Amino acid sequence: SASLLHRVHLMRSWRGLRISIAATLPLVLSLLSESASLGVPAMPLPDTMRCAVASRFGKAADVVDMSAMPPPAVVPGSNTMLVRVQACSLSPSDYRMMSGDTDLVKKPKDGFPYIPGGDVCGTVVEVDPSPPKAKAGKQHAFKPGDSIIGTWDMFGIGGMAEYTLVEMDRAVVKPEAITPVEGAALANSASHSLAACDAAKVTNGERVLVLGGSGGVGTILVQLLKNEGAYVVATSTAEGLVKGLGADEGVDYRSTD
């Protein structure tokens, strides 16, 4: 949620968090251009944009191609904003939807073709002029030119493009201390990690087992738990990675019961 995102971005230990690019970001699509850089006036909205499009279920190399299509439009009352994308991160969830491995519960909501990716960082181009009143008072009042980080709910789509729509109640202003790639990488996993850490109410000296310590959530959760003073044991096939993130013990579940 946006509130969790906001809290993650304000944590005192933020600058100490390390992101595992190999584990958290199987792929980062960077669509930086001069007009997208902060401090440079935005160019007029083009008739078409570049985007990566998945045409069917399968491996990315087989089903994803670069394409061109009109930028999406902000529909009044949709509570969305149009964002010029600077970075988009993909997680295992994106891979599962693309591969079709979980098609019974997770597949493109509007069918194929679709643009993968839901965790983005970019610059606001246009804002819904009439967001629902129930939401308008509970979210940040974004404006064109804001550098934002956005995430998704159940179906993250649209991010691997030069422009995408972001729900305003799932976005925050990007802290100046982090880069667009770091913002996109932390958008979803860091929020879930913080929620888990809060729910556990871990105190100094407690022993905590993190299952999947080298995944997107796990890599952040290990660090948050260590910040709370916990003794952390993390399961992973990459013991060196989780120990490098602060885990006291790494357990390779392939060889240890």
C-alpha cells in the first residue's frame, strides 16, 4: 500500500539497505532519455511509445518483443496518473504470470498481448483531474513533474514502456537519496517485508527463521530483522548472499533438513 511504501522510504536505515539485483530483479528495463531526466523539461506526449509486449505464455526470450503503440490515457475518475517511466523492475510474480505457470489464478487481466511489469519509477506527466472523493483525501496530491515510485495490487502490468498508468493510492514521491532503479526495485518487496516485520513484532535477541532469504522479500526482510536486533537464520541456495545481507546463518535446504 502507499502508506507502507511511505514508511519504507522514511526509514532511518534506508541508505543502509542493500538490493540483490540477481535475486530481486531478474530483469530491470531502463527507459531513460534526456526528456525523462529530472530537471529537464518534458517533451510533448508522442503519438506512439516504445514498449515490451508479451504475446502469449512462455519464456521471455520467446514471447516478448519490442513494439510501438499509443501511450495510455488517463480516464477521469480512475484515480490514475500518467507516468514517463525511468525504470521498471520485474519480480518472480511477473515471471509466473508471463510463463503461465499460475494461469489459474494469475494471468493478464485483459488478455494478450500485454505489457509486463508493475513496479516503476518515473516522472508524472498527467494526473486524474477528478479522483474519487473517498480516495482523494487519503493520498498524496501528485502533480506533473513529481518523481514517483509506484506498485500494483494483483496484476502488475504496463511498466515496461516509456509511459504507463499508476494508481495514485499505490504511489509515493521518490526520496532524493535513491536512484530510479533502486526505487523500482524496492517498490513492492520492501513494502511486504516491512509489513511482515511489523506483524512479527520482533525484539532484540529473538531468533527468526526467514524462508526464501534470497528472494525479493527475503533479501529486505533479513536486513530489517537485523536492524531490530534479531538472530536471523535464512534458507537459501545462496548462503553467501544471505550472510552478506546480515543473516547469522544460511541454510541450504537442498542438503539440510
